[in-house]
Amino acid sequence: MGNIPARFRGEVLSEGVKGQKRSLGDDSEDDEDTKHMNSPQRKKLKCTAKYIYDTLFVNGENSDITIKALDKDWPLHKIYLCQSSYFASMFSGSWKESTLKEITVDIPDQNIDENALKVALGSLYRDDVLIEPARVVSVLAAASLVQLDGLIQQCADVMSENISPKTIGAYHSAASSYGLQTVETSCVQWLERNLMFVQNRELLLELSLDLFKKVMSSPHLFVLQVEMDVYSLTKKYCFLKVNPSWHKDPKVLGKNVDSFYQKFETGEFLSSEKGQQFEPLFRALRFEYIINDHAACKQLQKDNIIPEDWLLPIFKQQWLRMLRVEQAKDSGPKEDLVPAEQFEIHSQRCGRMITKEGEYCWRWTGFNYGVDLLITYANKLLVIKRNNTTHPVSSSISMQSHRSIMIRIHVVSYNPQGGILYEEKSNIETYSLNKDEERVLIGLSRQVKYPFQIGVNVLAVTPFLLNESATEERDRQENVENS
């Protein structure tokens, strides 16, 4: 962009000065004279790029084409416009525009305003373009219209670097509309990490049903503690979508949400005209990890949202899993029978926030098929223990000599906008744990920033949908080896 075409360059004149030959002795005189000469002041010359932009784009000098758009005339130059494939195709071949001096460009996209079009067209006359995060969607729309790949990529970079609760809705919508897959993916990943912790009204109302479902069903979702928290957020989201004018104190949102749903009979809300659109959101929840806790079961019954015919098959499945474990037909999942995609679908999603350096020990609530898993964090190590000694209800603990689990750990700390400051992630690992055995899950570096968030996917039983005969054959072989 920095080279000026010949038609815009002035002639450079030079003058030759004839001189006489000097003897070698003349050098000393020149040196003496130089001592008494004042060096000329340096003047900052106007750079070529700025000259091109100001003279040709801003002032429109020597224009050979006028673009009419958004009730404004833009005196421009074909040689610069042809950097855009949109204009290059327009000015080539047999198109009538190739011979016109004025061209009207229709702007159907309401995201494009005069300033955005100015940035897009002006980028053809300069090497650097400053894009404000608040204006990037409009600039992206204009760049997409005139097919400026470089500017589109710059918009994508600006969006990816500035995702926050205030921008996430607009950025994801724009990325989807203009085909920026990388930005769309970045927005989804930001929501997976932050949505459960932000939960403000404005953000929830901005999210489409499809986007909310995609995030809530993701195996990479960071939950507050357990799956019941995902159910609670889904309740709030649907309530706000039905009642977008709700503007009360956020502290009373939970009570208002519960009161709203409890006015319906069991399952009535999801079959109503307003509620049926939300059915896919609730079906995406992992209810097997909600009904494993007594308090959660009582809340489900009290809310009246979930139809009983949804839950009965899940209760049946849980009962059969319990029988398999109780009768030693399942000692836990193995990677040869549970591929990664099945682990992603069937694993339990858990979470924990570590606010500062110290020692922590916890377990997640809910029946876990006889495997009491204690998680400890100390000295930058996350350790898991199969606890068989200190559980308050000893009869609920499996006494099998070993139990297998599959687990993945993800640790992230954030900047104020929800961007990543520090991240550690393990692979999906399979551990065969003896009674009261401990294993180190992951070690964090000295660079870890507090507070940080722990996301855990864990599977303690073989998914019921897998081939039962294969599972029984594996367990039979293990029993023979252990006998």
C-alpha cells in the first residue's frame, strides 16, 4: 500500500554543479571550515503512508472513481480499490461498473455505518489500522462486505483478545454471522470457563437458546461444585427469557425463580406454549449426577419442572448400576471399554475454587457407587484418595480390593475479563485404586495465580450403554487374576 503509483508522483528535479579538481592539501582547509559550520536542523518528514492516506483518501485528490454509499460520496482510486476482491471483480471483465465514474454500493447490513465503512475503505490506503473493541463488529461487517481478508483477520484478533461479559454476546453473534469460526470457538470456550461464575441478568438474556445449550451440555464446562448447579442456572436462564423485564435485586432472583416454577403442576411448564422451547436445555442435563443426592432429588420434586417420565428411566439405570457394583460385576471403567467420546458424554462434572495458598481437602456430594473420593490440594499438588476409613456411613463404601476411575483435571486462573492467566490440563487418566490409596493427579507450577478454578470430569462406573457382555468378560478375567 505504501508505493505511490506513477501518476501520483511528482517529477524529481536535480541540478548538477561543476567543480574544479582539488589538491590533497585542500582537505585540511575543509576540516577547519567544518568546525565552524552549524549542522542543519533535522526536520521530521511526513511519512509516505500518511501522505497517501491524507492526500488520496481523505482529500480525494486525482480520484478516478466515486463510490456512493450511506448517503455519502467517496472520491477514490481504482488502483487502490482493486486490493479488495469485491471491487477488483467489479472493475474487471464486462461488468458495466468497469467503465463507470460513479458507482452506488448498496449497504443492506445494518451493522455497517459511515465510520465503519470509512475504516474499511481507508485501510486500502494505509498499512496500519486501529480498531476499537467497541467498534469491531461494525468494522468487521464493512470488511466482510468489501471482502478485505486482512482487515477481517485483524477484527477476529481484536475480538478474540477482548472477550468479556459485556462483549461476549455481540462477538459470538457477529462471529457466527460473518463466518469467523475461531472467534466463535473462543466465545464458547470463554462461556465454558466463566458462565457459571458470572450469571448476571444481562449476559444470560444475550445468549441464544442454541448457544446456552451448547455450553451447558459441554464436557468442558466449569461448574461451581456439582451438576445440580448446572440445573439451577438453567432454571434462572429460562425464567429470565420468559420474564425479560425482571429487574429486581439479584439476591432475590433464586426465590423468584423457585416461586415461578412451583406455580405449575409437575411437567406443566415444559409442555406449555412458553416453556416447550426450553425442553432441549433440560434434556441436555446429566440427571444421573443430580438424582444421586437426596437434597437435589427433593428440590427436583419441589420445582415441578421435570416430568416424572423423564426421571423414571434414569432411576432405573442408576439402580442397575448399583446392582452391578454391589454384585462385583463392575469394578469401574477401563479405557479399553470407555473411549474418550463416551467419557466426555457420561462423566460427572465437578468444580472447586481455590482462593489462596493453603491446604484444602473436600469431597463432592452425592452417592458415587461405593467410591468415596477425597481431593486434597497442598504444596501445589492435587491428590486423589479412595477413602475407605473415615466415611460417615461405612455400609455405603465398596470393599472391593480395587476400583477403577477415569478422571481429567483442568486448572485455570483468570484476568478480570475472564481471559486465561494460567492453565494446566491433564489427559484422561485411568487409575486402579486400592483401599485408601492416594495418587497425584496434577502438579502446578510456581507461576500459578490465585484464585484459580478446578474443573474435574470423573467416571466411577462403566457407562450402562456399553456392551454388557464385554464388561462381564473383563470382570471375569480380573476376578480370575485376583483369586
